[in-house]
Amino acid sequence: MNHTITTLLFDCFGVICDPVVTGWYTYHRLEKGLPDENLKNVLHKFDLGEFSEDDIVDYFSRYDGVTSTKEELREQIDSYLNVNRELLAIIKALRNKKFKIVLLSNGNAEFFKRKLYPTHPEFKELFDEIIISSEIKMVKPYKDIFEYALKKIGSKPAESLFIDDSKANVDGAIALGIHGFVYTDVASFREYIKFLTALS
């Protein structure tokens, strides 16, 4: 990566926030040896806005062994919302240095409006643009969502850096000439971008 970066695009779940829906699934199903081969298709529809939050709760409620009410199930899923405040501080510092900052997330906008924004009202102020897949009917790693984001923010691929915990999503961005970083933790990300800022 060179010194021409002007724009940083951040994934939400798995980077800025812990996974929420998949967090519940991992703990309550996957770690108990109860994988759901169909869940990937369900979440794809959720990210496209074809399924609602109610649909996801209803889907999970039909798993064998789940005895929670739908209200309790929603609360369980919500409990996985955990924002990485150290990373948010880095993002704030980058924005103060006049970098364009974009949130580019696969996810359903219902959750952002119902839970994330009310719980963390400062969240919106950190980004020049917030792009949620369900609102535009496009999902990562396909090129249309990256093209949409760059057009929206007015940036070129070569001057943009995309940060995501999914290698497939990062590879999708790199295929368009966008710089990519597979996120694992704050420390490695801080090291990677330290030439952009005096955070180190």
C-alpha cells in the first residue's frame, strides 16, 4: 500500500462490532455440533433485505431444542452486540485527519435502526457514508457494491482501502483495484496503517 490512500471502507460485523446473528448461531448451534447447511442462504436473503429480523428470529425458533420465546430469542441475539471501542477511536482519529471513512456492511438495516444506533448514538458520526447491503440490494463480495460505494464517496479504487474480516470480501475489493486488509485484531490493523497516522 502506498501513501495515496484517501478513503477507508470498513466492514461492520467481525470488525467494528462482534458478529451478532452469527454470534448467536455459533454459540447455540455450531459449537454444539449442530450445523445448519441452509443458514448461508438464509443470511444472504437477510443481507439483501428479502428476510426481516422477525424472519431470522422465526427461523432460529424452529431449531430443535430451542425453547425460548421469540422475544427472548431476539434479546439473546441482541446480547451479542459488542462494539470495538479501541477501533472506533482509531477510526475517529483517521477521520479527524481528513480521511474519508465509509461503513460498508453486509447486514440488515432493521438491526442498525432498532438496536445499533440507539445503543451507540455516536456511531453515525464516525462515517461520511454508511452503506448497508439490505438498503441497496447488493452484497459483498460482488463488485457492484464496491463500485456503488466508491461512486457514493467520490473515490477511486487505487486511493481506497477496504477492511473486512472475510478474505473473500477483501479479494472482491482487490479484484477492482482497491487495497485490501483482512482484519483479525486491532493491533495488527494499527501496525498496518501506522504510516497514515500518528496513532502508533
